[in-house]
Amino acid sequence: MKNKKRILCTIFGGWFGLHKFIDGEIGIGVLYFFTCGLFLVGWICDIVKEVRGDNFSTAPTNIFNNDSISKYAIICPRCKSNNITFQLVAEQKKRGIFASIVWIILCLCTLFLIILIPLLTKKGSKTKKYAICQNCGYSWKFR
């Protein structure tokens, strides 16, 4: 049921980054918000990932317990104690330099579009002078 809610959240709110905000990825969520889901490409990729089940944003379940690994003799290399507990930690992979450059270029393109669209849609105006006779109402161009 949780997966269905997540898929619906991605489909209906993903174009403005709702699923990224829910995951705690605020920066990516803001980027999705201002670029309409990375120009809809990122949104569509996220929908495909959710439907296929490729999204690894949730923490993994605890597959180890102390009983299942108690048969192994694990000793602390520092103090030689056998009082050991296990903990699973999900760590985020760091983004490489190539991915960072792509994100920067994408942000610059978005900024460029935000500046360019008003310039392209601005209607120019030209001032013309007309002289109008107050007696007969005749008008003509005046230089």
C-alpha cells in the first residue's frame, strides 16, 4: 500500500518535486519545483523508477540480528572483546564531478530561460507624433 501511495505521489506531485521533498531531498525538490520536474524528463524517469521499484530512497530492513550471526566468532580488533552488535547504515553515494557539472549547466540553462523568455515576449513600442487641427479635426504625421 505504501508503494501505491508513493507512485501516486510521484505521478501527481512529481512534476513540482513533491516526492523529493517527502524524501528529504530539499535541494532537488526546489530544482524540480522551478524546472517542472527537470523539464518533465526527470519526472518521467522518477515515475518509471517508482513503477519498476528501482527507488532506493527508503532505508533497508534489518536483515541481520545477533542470533543469525552469533555462530561466527567476531572479535574487536582493538580490545579483543566479543561483545559486538551490528548496525546497518544507508549512506548516500556522493555525486561525481560530471554529475555536478551537469546540474550546474541545467541550473544555468534554467536561469537563462527565465531571463530570455521575458525579453522575447516583450512587445516593442514606437512613438509617433501627430498634429491635430482643433477647428476641423484633420490629423497628420508631425516630425
